Amino acid sequence: MDRSQDDALLARTAELTLLYDCYGELLADKQRAYLTLHLQEDWTLSEIADDHQVSRQAVYDQVKRGVQLLLQYEEKLQLLRKHQERQAVYAAMQENAIELPLNFEAVRSWTDRLKQWD
């Protein structure tokens, strides 16, 4: 695997971990247990299968379905996207908070962006 594939895999894992943090409680118990081990503990599907005394295929099916559900929840609810947008606004506010004179147009823009999530 080359560096770009490693980076893509790492980015995908990070995204799924964030989605799991947002929506993990909505998953079935097995999906939640397997995804916790796979995403947060970095277990392979074979290790999970051995530990739970099930086939690797059973783990794969549960993980795949859990990932599909996480993506569907985000598509519908967009909690992660909204959180990331709020974080970007807060970061911009902090970055520009020390600038004097205060840029009222920027403050108005941030306020408008934050109001859209109320």
C-alpha cells in the first residue's frame, strides 16, 4: 500500500470514528461492540471473530451494516457536518478576536452562521 492509500485509509477511519461518536448509540449491540473494537481498538475482523467465537464473515457483515447505518444517519441528520462547521466558525472567531479594530462585518457573518443551527 502506498502513502496516498495509507492516508485515504486513515482519513476514512477517522471519519468513521467521528460518526461512531455521534451515532454509535443508535446501532444494534453487536454492531456497536464490533465497531468499537474495530475502529477504536484497531482490532482486525479476525481478532474480533476469535474473541466473540463467530465467523469472520459474521463480523464483516455486522461491521459493514453498522458503517452503512452511520453514513445514513449522517446523511439525514448531519450532526457531524454541523458540528464541524460550528468548530470552524469558533476557530475563526478566536483567530480574529485579537484583531483591533474589531471587524463588525466578520462578527455579523459569524453570528449569522451560528444562528442557522438554532
